[in-house]
Amino acid sequence: MPVFKIQHITKYEYDHLVKESINEIRVLPYYCNDQEVLQQSLSITGHPNVHSFIDYWGNQVGTFSILAPHRELVIENRLMVRTVNPPATTTNYATGFDALAKDVGIHLNMIELATPDRIAAAEAMETIVGEVQGTGESVATTVETSSHYIYNNFQYIKGITSVETTVDEILNLRSGVCQDFAHVLLQMLRTMGIPSRYVSGYICPNKNGMRGEGATHAWVEAWIPGQGWAGIDPTNDVWVTNKHVKLAVGRNFNDCTPMKGTFKGQAEQKLSVYVSVAYEDGETFEELNRVDTGREKDKSATPPEQEQPQQ
């Protein structure tokens, strides 16, 4: 059962004073049997009171406000987490789509997670699904084959997409990063009627070649009859084991955004995210990312209130 020390710093810098910043954060670990939080500390510019609640998806959410004028907002979260999953996942390959239909009929809240988004490239998606969905295959095999397809047909390239990039755009680019691949996999699985949800968190492989280390990571959980929610990481084409730390789940990235909010002011802003992961053997991996939020301000307009970019 490995233990990871994680430091996550989100930093907003403004070129003019802003005020009345109202924010929502999802950087507190998800409560589940797969992980234990041993230590946790949260530090925010101005030391505001943080009000906590559990959202619709079961995520821990914190809300806070900074009313005074400021040029910088820093949220620092430190975690010590023990993952209790086995090093190798035992996947149930025995159950098929008939059993899945029964599960969805019993758990009606899964209908939302089994319904695909409307996209322009629906026909292209149906073609892809036709390539991976065999007659009579188990649900787990179909999920695994879908992950294989993304891993083999999409390139991992940083900097060409943002949090605003759509599934249509990703299908056209055939490239992206972890959140892009998670969104494509969600669309594939839901097109086949498999309930699936987006997961945000960290990957902590200790320099074993897996992509996404040292930054917030994203993967998918699919509902496997007879097993329950099973995590699969299309960026690395692996079932999730004890190297993944879960922060939040939802229908898509917007439900799991580590930080979002609004402020009043006429300011340009820069967003950077620093993540470090320390391992039990003394190794540390760290990375600083300048985040493209996909929302550049129109300099010809100066509205009194702007939405803060989502990470």
C-alpha cells in the first residue's frame, strides 16, 4: 500500500487589481475504499473561511470568497495519501451487455452517465464504435478495447488543446492530453450504452514511463456488471491500480474542475499550476504548467465581472 506526498499549487496572477473573488475548489480527495487520507492542509491567499459540502457526484467541495482588492490568488493543497488498491486490478471479463442493461434498469441515475453528448461527428463516432464493439463481448473487454483504440490512434501532445476543446475538435486533431482522451473514451462508451464517468486526480508511477506524472491527471471509470466502477486510463492504456489518486468524479471535466469562480475587475489573468509528488523511496517528481484556459479576454470589452478560467 504505497504512500504519496502531494503538493498542488494553483496560482492566478492579475495585471490589475480585482475584487469580490468567489470560488469553488475540488482539490480534497474523493472519499472511497481505494484510498486513505493520512494528512491534508489547505492554504489560500488572505486565509478566507472555506465552507465545505458534498456535491451531487459525491465530491468534496470547498467554497470561499476574497472581497478585498488583490493582484494574486494562490491555493496550496498538501496531501499525504495511502492507496489501498492492489498493484494489479482483477477485472470481471465474464459479464455482458444483458447484465449491464439490468444494472442500468435498477440504478436509474446511471442513465445520465450512459447517454452520449450530441456531437457533430456522430457518424464518425459510430464508425469508431463499430470497430471496437464485437458481438457478444463482455463489457470489460469492450471498455479495454476502447482504451486500446485511443492509445493506438491518438497522439499525446501537450499545448494544442485547452479545457474548452470539444470532442469534435479532438477527433479532428487525433491528438491531445489526458483530459481529451478521457472525454473521447466517455463518448465512445456512452455511445455503446456503458455508464461511465470522468475522474480527476493524480498519477504517481515513480518515473516508470507512464504519461501524466507530476500534474493533475484524468481517466475514466466504467460500470462493469458484477464488479462496479472500474477505472481505466486511456492515456496510458492501463486499468487503474494503486498508482492513481482520485480527487473528483462527474459527467465530464466541468464537474471535476479543481478551481473555478468569478471576480470583479478589468484584468488580464495568468494561471499556473505546480504539482509535486514525493515517493516513499525519497524520489520526487515535480512540474510547473502554464495553463491555457481557452478564454482570452476581448480587450475591446471591459465587463465589470469576468468568469475565472477553469483549470
